[in-house]
Amino acid sequence: MKNSVLIAAVLYSFCWTSGSVSGSEILTVHPGEDVRLQSANMFQDGSVTFWLRVINQTTTSCIAVINGVSTTIDHCEGFDSGSFEMTVNVSNVTLIIKRVNISDTGIYICGRYHSANLKLTVQHLHVIEKPNNMMLFVIPGSGIVVLLIIVIVLIIQVMKIQTGNSQKSIT
């Protein structure tokens, strides 16, 4: 496990100087939803395939690593298999994040290192709060109430002025 984390960290440190990066994708989800991040399967015998997360463009965290020799998926420290699940099949390498929250926002990188060749797929995950539907009704509703009060006050003042003018005209 520790070797896998070390391998992933070393590989990530080289990712900006050698290898290739395929296009990135942006995913926007709401808290509590499950997210499926996918990358084309770059897995070959003897290669190391991994998922990393970049937070605030400064901090990287290893999520999971699979060593092509053992084909055992190791979850890195802080990323348990209950919340983060990595799967590999013939066509895709998948990372499933269960019940996302705001802190899961970041850049996710799926990479493969094989024979001094590094390939990466980058995905941006944005977790945004659901709009509060109650506020959609409260704000316009309160505006209407304020306008009604103003109209009623103005009608009362106009009526007082008219009754005052009608009493003056009688006398």
C-alpha cells in the first residue's frame, strides 16, 4: 500500500514534464449525489493505474492505485472504499464517489504509467449547493406584501384628503 502511494506521488510529480494529457471534462453535481468519473482504460500488464485529486491547484492526494502486476486496487490514506470506489474493466477505469459533498470539489486525474510513458485524463468536479426553492417564493412574496401595504397607505391618505376637501366645500 505505501509503495503504491509512493509510486503514484512520484508519477504525478513527473506528469507535467513528460507524457500526454487527454482532454479534460467538467462535471457539476449537487451534494449527496453519487458521481462516476471515467477514463478510457489505459491499463496494460505491468502498468500502474491511479486516481489523484488536486485541491485548490496546490495540494494533491492519491485516491487509489492499481499495480498491473498484482491487479489489486489499493486505496490511499483518507480515501476508504466505502466512499471512493475504483474499478477497472476492459474499456474503462472508473472512480465512483458516493454521496459527494462540497469538499469533494477539485480536479481528478486518472493516470497510467508504463515503460516510462505517462498518460493522464483530467476531470474537474464542481459540487454546488442546490438552490433553496423556498427563497424563490419568499423574496417575490415579501415584495408583493410591501407593495400592497404601500398602496393601502396611499389609498387611505388620498381618502383622508378627499374627505377633508369635501368637508371644507360644505362649509
